[in-house]
Amino acid sequence: MRTLRRMIHREALVSVGYATLVFLALFFFFDLVDELRSVNRYNAQGYGFGQALIVTALTVPGHLYELLPITVLIGTIFVMARFAQSSEFTIMRTSGMGPGQALRTLLILGGFFVVLTFVVGDYVAPQCDRLAQTLKMRFTGRLGSGGTGAWLKERQQDHSFAVNVRALTPDGEMRDVRIFEFDAQGHLASHVHAAKARFGQDKVSWVLEQVQQSRFHLEDEAHAWVERTQIASLAWPTQIKAEMVSATLRKRERMTTFDLFEYIRHLKANGQTAQRYEIELGRKVFYPLSCLVMVVLALPFAYLHFRSGGISAQVFGGIMAGLSFFLLNNLFSHVGNLQNLSPWIAAAAPSLIYSLLSLAAFGWLVLRR
């Protein structure tokens, strides 16, 4: 039985490896073509084809994390369908491999891909993404998040602050910082604009430079005025750390599980909704487990009987079923955010639904046979 398990694992690993390499090569080509526009834009600053090649290569682990469950499904379906077409799986069954043993064999394989997906998505891909951003920042001079930058909120006693950071430089300096202060009644009390800012050595303050400060005074409707001052340097006490600013400037999908947890705690401590980030945290937990769903989804194909040339249609149907799983997974994340569903339900529902369907199809085929 050990020999059969090794054969199944070896064939599946080879097929998954080939499928993964094909998809990664395709994405690498598209990303490189897209990155060539930056070469034209920043070529005068030293950003050439070699740098673009390195930046594109550093995005490969992120694509690997996204593609692994799909390639696991494609590779495993191909192997199981080929075993069924050549009657090799029939020989395995007559050799003593029952349905439970076949399921355990694929679950062991799926467990390996679960660990691999988690490690790549939580450690390798975020680190490579940071390296790619750092390399590109050296030539562009800044790290931004669209046109609005990063928005954060903080409460200090009876006042609240809304903070906007438009860009972050490679050495950790913030550019174009705006701080809006609101009093206990929710009225705008002051507005601070700093050309640049850096994190203090005590890690509980920011040092703002080239500051323009506006204070709004309102005694009654007839007596209101604005006090404007310019300050060369100003220390602003805050608990917003550099990691939070950097995480906000990155996509949620590229944040690690720990970063998501810390940012969710910061949002809740300041009275902000964390629904989107809680759903993303749930997806971080359940996404690697989708590899188990994929191998269970592929197992029923070993119990089908294929005619000559009929394997392609069956494999294509299985791949479409797998792609529908990922569409449903993305749909549940958006629906969960709109309908305010429990983040764990929104993240786990697609995996549970497809696991039950796969096990039902597997059980029906086994009982029918």
C-alpha cells in the first residue's frame, strides 16, 4: 500500500508542478510587459530592464500563493482521470486500496499543499512584496496607495484624529501628512498639514516638519475664527506605528496574518469597522485549507469510466467546478462585507459547501459502484 501511495503522490506532485510552472510563466510574462511601462517612466533615474526583471520575479511568490489551489486541482484531476482511463486505479482497488484509503492518500497530499500555501502566503510572498516595493521606491522615491494614500484613525482621551499619509519613502519618512482633530462633539477642532514626518525614537510620537496648523474656534454662530500658524517642527503624540502605516499602504491580500490581527485590533480600539479586514483574516486562515477541498473534489474522477478521448471533457468540467469555487469564495467575501455577515462564516462557507458536495459525489460513486 505504501508503494501505491508513493506512486499517487509522485504523479500528482509532478502534474501539479508542471501546471504551476505554466501558470507562473504566463503571469510572469504579463507582469514583465506591464512593468516595462515603469522602465520608460523612470529610466532616467536608473530603473532599467534588469531592475524591472527583479521586481517582476519578486511578485512570483504572490502569484504562487493565489494559484496553488487551482493548480492542485488541475494536477490531481489529471492524474486521477488518467489512472481511471488506463484502468490503473481499478488495479489499485483490486490490490486492496479501498475508498477510505484513497481518500486518506489524497488528504495527506492535500495537507502538504496546505502547509506550502500557508508558508508562501504568510511569509515568503509578503517579504518578497516588501522587497519589490523597496527596490521600486529607490527609483520612484515613494510608496503610495492610489490617489488618497493611507487613512488611519486614533482616539486620544475625548478627542479623535483622522490621519492621512499620502506616501512613504524607503527610509521610513512620510510625505504629505494631514491630521484632522475632532472634539468630543464631533466638530473639527484643528487641521495640521506637514510636508514630511518621521517616526519618533520613543515610538509613541511623530515628528512633523514644515507644519501648517489651523485651529478652528467657535464660541457661537456670530463669533468664529481660524487661527493659522506655521511651525518648523512639531512632535505629535500617537500610538500609530510604522508597521500600521506600511500595512495600510499595502493591499489587504499582501498583509500577513499577524499584521491583519494587529490592524484589526487597532481599528476596533479606535471605534472603526474592521469587517473587511476580519473577512480577509478569515480567508487567510481558510484559503490554504482549500487545497484539501481541491483534492477531495478530484477524487471522484478516479471512479469514473472514460472512453477514448473522453478524458479532456471530464477534466475541463472539473476545472470549471474548481474555478466556480474561487468565484464563490470572492463573492462570499463581498456579500459578507455588504450584509455584515460573520467574518468566519463568510470565509468558511465556500470551503464547507464544496467539501460537502465533493464528499457527496465521492460517496455516491462508491455506493453506486
